[in-house]
Amino acid sequence: MSTQQDKVTELTELVESTPPRELEAAVARLEGGVDAALVLVFELLVSEFNPDKAKGQKGVFQFDIASAEGQKLHYVHVEGGTCRTDKGRHESPDITIGIKLPDMLAMGVGKLPGAKAFLTGKLKLRGSPLMGTKLGEWFDHPET
């Protein structure tokens, strides 16, 4: 049984070594496939949450991830100094983030900065633009 860190390392190496157009098929061959990789990415995001930076603020980030298997839906909910994630569609997200699976995986393992993804059109935002900046502000992303 590999640890979460082993799985993150494996996914990071795959993202770094696989062309984006081939990444989804490569991830699908991992234990648990695409769904397990996305759960890992969102667990990693939650682990990077910094409650001091989000003091007294709240928000729901809905992720609509386009994959060959269809839309993958996940959300991140910040409230009361806590952060949690779940699969599915939240009933009232503050912002919806549309992104393709290879870009989400690259962003999730720190190989694609969110601002760069947005500026290059890889990430589409619907809802509060201010909320879009909070992903960068409330979470401590390790330098890569």
C-alpha cells in the first residue's frame, strides 16, 4: 500500500513526463484511475489550506473538469476556518472553474500556476471574479 505522498510523487512524475494529450490515458492506468487521481489532487489542495489567510471568509469553489469519461465534478468549501472537498455539484457555488483534466492534474501537483492557466485560457471562471483570486490567497502552494 503506497502512502498519499508516494501517490502524489507518482502523479507529479506522470504529469511532468507525459504529453498533455496522453496524460488522461496514462492516469487511467494508475490504481483507481482518473477518479482516484482527482480525489488525490483535491485532498492535496485541502491540505494546503491556510486558515489564517482566510480569516472570517467563506466560499465554495466548484470545479467542472472535462475528461474523456465526461464531466468530473468536485468542489472545495471554505467556512469557519475549515476546508473540505467532495465530489459532485454544490448547490450554491461562489465560483465555477471549468478546466480540462490534464490541466487540472498539472495545476493540482503544482506544475501549472492557476494565474497562468487563467491567462492562457486553460481555466474558465464563472461567478465572482474576486473569488477566483482566493484560491491563490487562501492556500499555500509549495514552490516547484
